[in-house]
Amino acid sequence: MGAFLAGSFEAIGGKAQLHHANDYGDNLQIDFAGEKNSKPVLLLGHFDTVYPLGTLAKMPCHIEENRLHGPGTLDMKSGIALMLYAIEALKAWHKELPRPVTVFLVSDEEVGSSSSRKITEALARESAAVLVLEPAAGTRGAVKTARKGVGDYTLTVQGVAAHAGLDPGKGHSAILELARQILTISKMNDLQHGVSVNPGIIRGGTRTNVIAAEATAEIDVRIKQAKQAAGLDRKFRALKAVDKRCKLTVEGGINRLPMERNAGVAALYKKAQAIAKEIDWKLEEAAVGGGSDGNFTAGIGIPTLDGMGGVGEGAHAVHEHILISELPRRALLLAGMIEQAK
Ligand SMILES: [Zn+2]
């Protein structure tokens, strides 16, 4: 996919460069020269998806009325297509791009961006603004001006195994202890202030007749403000075993700090609104719970506008699709933002 996309962007005049990654696919950077020698705009996206190889057989790409269905259409191949068309149109209109544009497409966004994060941040630091081509929020096509921070924790309980029939008094059940801990963890939820904590996976024990020696929980956490990270982390680190013979180990932390709607984000949104208004389009904004690589770039203080990509429904689901009729004005908005974003 990286090689295919490199070819597509080179066909419209970009200079492609692969950043080798050891444990993931290579990350792809494409540079476009511009008329003015100003700072570039960074267009950010990813070409990995959550679908396993072979999904197309059960979920073929097809058009149904105004909808293009298929795995990854919304998240976020349509965003990449928008980049291609907006750049091509700007070049045709101005002969040369009005400013330099850097495209960065990562290979590991869906699994936390560990191989690409440093490059994303370095490219953002050299850029005047970052436009993230992740899907728009909702079918009204709102851009995303705030995203929650995301992290995960793993809690492992080490108990003491014993035969459930012969020696029930000698065991210290890791499962029972984990159950108690989960109740404590669930109290960390503070939905009113945008903090949510979800033990989404539990594992433990070996057989019904053995008091479990080990049990683990994997917990997804979301925060609304960067300053909530430390407090939440402290609560996880302070968990104490109720059964003193059980040992707790806490690993993990916040991976993506929230993208907060700061002055830089608000200014980009205002610009986008003005461009949309020229074609009588009332562009809305939204705050969402999911994180993206936009969290990284906003987190280091670079003005970032997210959700500039396709409009549709069902990201990561069997009914994933985009609305075809929305594509032209999204491309226009992106082209306008490349011209005017500062
Ligand atoms: Zn995505």
C-alpha cells in the first residue's frame, strides 16, 4: 500500500520518501514544493486499517446509490484520495502549489503509532499547521476540533494457587482479587468531566478446580484534558490488594494526550468555516472521544484541524461507507485550507 501510494503522489509531482520501520510497514512522506518559501502545511493520514487480509472477499468494495462501501473507505482511504485531488487541483489552478505541502501517511495509526510518532511530531514542528484527513464527525460532516486523550493500562494480579477441592483454604484467588480491583477501577469514571475507564478484557485462571494464581485486566482510559492524566495515573499506581497475599502489577499509561480546542485550533476552524461559507456550507465542529495522530501534533502546540476527510458511517464495522456526494466540497475545503492555513 505504501509503494502504491508513493507512486500515486509522485505522479502528481511529489517527492516520496519511505521511513523504514522495523515492526510495522514503512511510513511514507511525500514533499511538494511551493511557490512561496513559507512553512509547509502538513497533511496527516494513515494507510493501515483494522481489517485482516482477506476481508474484501466478505466485504467487497461496491457502490449503492450515494454510498461507496468497503473496508477502510471512511477510515481513511477517502482522506488520502482527497489529498491527491486537492493537491492536483491546486497545481492545475496555480501552475505551482501556493506553498510547500508535506504529506505524511503512517502505517501504524490503528495500533498506537509507535513507529511513526517521532516523525509525525518532527514534521509538525516544521509546519505552519496540520490538517488531519481522518473521517469527519457524523453525517453532517463536522470537522474535529477536540479529541479525548487515550491510553490503556494492564493490571496483573498474582495470587496463590491451590487445589480447589483438597486445599481451598490455602489459595489466594487472583480472580477474586481482580474482581475487587475492577470495582475500584470503575469508580475512576468521571463522565461529567470527560474521564472514562473501561476494563474491556479480563483473563485469568487455568481450571475450575484450581484457585487462580494469575488474572489480568486490560483497561481503556479516556481523558478530556491533559491535566487529568497525572491524577488518573496516580490512582492506578495506588491500587492496593485487598487480599494481602495477592500482588498487583500496573503497567501502561496515556498514549495520546487530548487534542484540546486551543486558540490555534479555533483559528484554523474559523478559517475553514469562512472557506465553506463561500459555497453556502455551514461547516460544523465536533469534539470526539477517539484519538488520532492529531492528538500528537496538537499536543506539541502546532495548530491542528482534524476530521477533514470523508463523510460517512461505520468506521471499523461491516457497514463502513462514505457519502460520494460529499467528496467534491471536502476536496475544495482542503485545497482552500492548504492555500490559507497559517
Ligand atoms: Zn483513522
